[in-house]
Amino acid sequence: MSQSGGTAGRPEPKTVAAPPGGVPAGVVRYGTAAGRWVLLATIGGSAVAMLDATVVNVALPTLGAELGANVSGLQWVLNGYMLALASLILLAGSLGDRFGRRRVFLVGVAWFAVASLLCAMAQSVGQLVAARVLQGMGGALLTPGSLALIQASFHPDDRGRAIGAWSGLGSVAAAVGPFLGGWLVDTVGWRAVFFINLPVAALVIAVALRDVPESSDPLSARRLDYAGAVTGALGLAGITYALIEAGGRGATPLVLGAGLLGILALAAFVLVERSSDHPMLPLDIFASSQFSWTNVVTFAVYGGLGAVFFLLVVQLQVSLGYSALQAGTAALPVTVLMLVLSPRAGALSQRIGPRLPMSLGPVLAGTGIGLLARVVPGASYATTVLPAVILFGIGLGLTVAPLTTTVLAAAEDRHSGLASGVNNAVARAAQLMAVAVLPAAVGLAGDAYDDAAVFTAGFRSAMLIAGALVVLGGVIAWLTIDPKLHDRPGAPGPERATRREAHCDLQGPPLRNVRG
């Protein structure tokens, strides 16, 4: 019998195979060469997915002009990707837990690279949206795996710092996306924002094959939940289609039918998961109130972020006359602040508990988003854009790592892939809903991005709504998050304090469950 890092009582991920270097899962230390290689592969993999969630935004006006897209078409360029990501990420998390997290991660990176090539070669909006859906499928396979590999690979004492580095550097990729996209659009062309993924994917695959330990959940079911995957995807797709197309088409029978289909499919998804003996989403994972509330906070925060990343770079180009590169550069302070603050916020959360940073961070970020409503034609970058972006970046840097750590700490280690998948699905669904709902709600439809006055009016309203939503996430965190959740990495919430599971060693499954 052994106890490691305060995690006795719950089974650790099973090591399936070690890389050629011989480092098994669960013992990699932060700051070592082995730890740096694991971080390079996992951060690189998640970075390409996060990067493409934002790098395309700055190219939207150019895409609209070259491919003849209206606002609805531009929404689908973003939401085609996020829809596939959100719909399949739960299935991908369970695939990793069952068949090997590194294996599924590698398939996802390769898939993502091929889909990126198809995006770069698209000749119409329809082709681009279809390729973006395929790209989102690859992102779904690699995103939960990247975080689950960190959780499974690192020693329990180092997981907080490793997750902080992962969330910080990975989020930097999302934040640097507008800058990189702007530079590529202005110097090479919009197709380059997809070609850039190919060399990064090749590097990630090479490093992961050589240096990342394999791990899986020894208790996972062997059958896949096809019914859950289909009903979940149909539910999100139907609702998203209805919300996007309602802005341009109105309440047509097709729009209403798609919305109704989506609602019924999501209801069926809940019923399927409740009755299945091998559910894609075991509903008992929400028995942890900390896990549930952290995902509520995630939905509020990432909903606001989705609106900002969609609309800000377009507003800077349409209403302030910025070039694509200038619009992308305007967000660089967010990148710097995320890089500096996220690892420190992760360590702080592990030391003092997650409630304070998860509360203060969204309040600051939401206030910064609200200040972006002042970005109107003629506004100065130094006095209007920069202060809002700095406040937004500070808040985001304080929020992301503690939120991620809390989600994983509130779930059992053997469910790390599932917990990561749920949280990522919630984040992407929130962004999906924001991009689908907010433009129409504030009067941005049709060719609104061609009219600076119309776009500015809608942008200001959207930023105020998005800022309030992010602040609400901070308030919810203060009211619901347990400040003592940091007592030990991967610690269960108070509601599971009476459960004790005896286990043999790091690689072995539990010997028995003891109910107190």
C-alpha cells in the first residue's frame, strides 16, 4: 500500500507505456528536462487549437471581402470550428481515458494538421466552413488529451505549477492569435493563418512520440457511447444554427425546426447519459458541487471572452481604420500579461486556494471588457484601447490557471480526461453561444461590418453585455468556490470526504473501495 503526494484514497492513472527515455506517468517533475519536454508537447498541441480559435478573427474582414461572406457566413467560419470542438470534446476525453491519452492526442494533432491544409486551400465560404468543422474535430481530440497528459504525467506536488504553465502559455497562443493573424494577413495572405499550423503539428508529434508517457483510465468502459455523442452533437448544432440564422432569416420554419430539434436532442442526451451503462458523460461527476460551480463560472467567463475575441479586432479595422496587423498588435498586452501572470496565479491558487483569484480575476477582466465600449471612431489607442486591454489581460491572467486547476482538483484523477473534456466543452459552448447570439441581439447582421456606424453601435452594446457576464462569473466564484480546495492536488470536494479507496501502487488499479 502506498500514498503519494496526498492522493491516497483514489486510483492514479494507469501507465500503459513509457517513452524511450523511460519516464513513467505520475513521476515527471516540474523543472526537469523530462518535464520540459512534456510541457512542450502538450502546450504545443493545445496551442495550435487555441491559436486557431482566435487567429482567424483578425482575418474576418478580408475573408468577407475575398469570399463574399456576410456576417452570418463569418459567424459560421468561427462557429463551425467551435461547434465540432464542443460537440465531440467529451467523446474525445473518454477515448483518451480508455485507449490512451497520448495515442488520441497524437491522432488529434495529425487530424488538425490535415484539416488546416484543407482550410488553406478553400475556394468558397462553404468549403472553408466544412474544413473548419473538420479542424474542430481534430481540436476536440487533442485538447482534453493535452491537459489530461499533464495531470497524469507530473508528480502530484508539481501538477499545480505544470497546469499553470500549460494554461498560461496555451492562453498566450490564443491571445497572440490576433497579432500573428494580422501580420500573416497583411504580409502573406489569409491562407497563411492555416498553413502555419503544419510545422507546429509536426514538432508536437515528434516530441510526444519520444518524450510523453502514455496513460489511461484502467476502470473505463470498453464500449463507446455513440448515442450520447450523436444526441449531444445534434443538440448543439441545431441550437447554434437557429441562433445564427435567426438574425438574418428571421423565425422561418427551418430556423424554428432546427432550434426545436436542438432542444429535443439535448434532452435526449441527458436521458441517454442517465440510463447508459457506459455513458460518455457520467452524470455523477456533477455530484461534486465544486466541479459543477466551476463549470458555471467557466461558462460565464468564456462567454464574455468569445464576444471580445470575435468583435474587437473587427471593430478596430472597420471603425478605427486599423490594418489587420495593427488590430492584432493592439491585443499584445494581453499576451504579455498572460505569460507573466498565469504560472504565478496557478502557484498562488495552490497556496492560498482558488476562490480569491477566481473572483478577482473575472471582475478585473469584465471591467476591462466594459471599458472597450469606449473604442469608437477617433478613439486614441494610448488612452482608450490600451488601459482596457491591460485591465482585461490582468484579470484573464489571474483567472485561467486557478479555474483549470480547480476543475481537475474537484474530480477524481482517473476522470482527468473527462473533467478536462467537460470543462473545455463548457468553455467552447459558451463561446459558441456568444458568437451566435450577441451579434443579432445588438443589431449586427447582414453586411453590418461594412458600415462603421452600425457596427460601432452594436459593438458598444456587446462589450457592456460581455463585461457584465464575465463579472458575474467572478461573483459566482466568490459565492460558491471552496477556499480550501487547494489542500492537496486532486483533492476531492467535501461531499466525497467520507469515501476512501485503497490502492496498491502508482500503476495499479484500486484493490477495493471502502465506504465510510
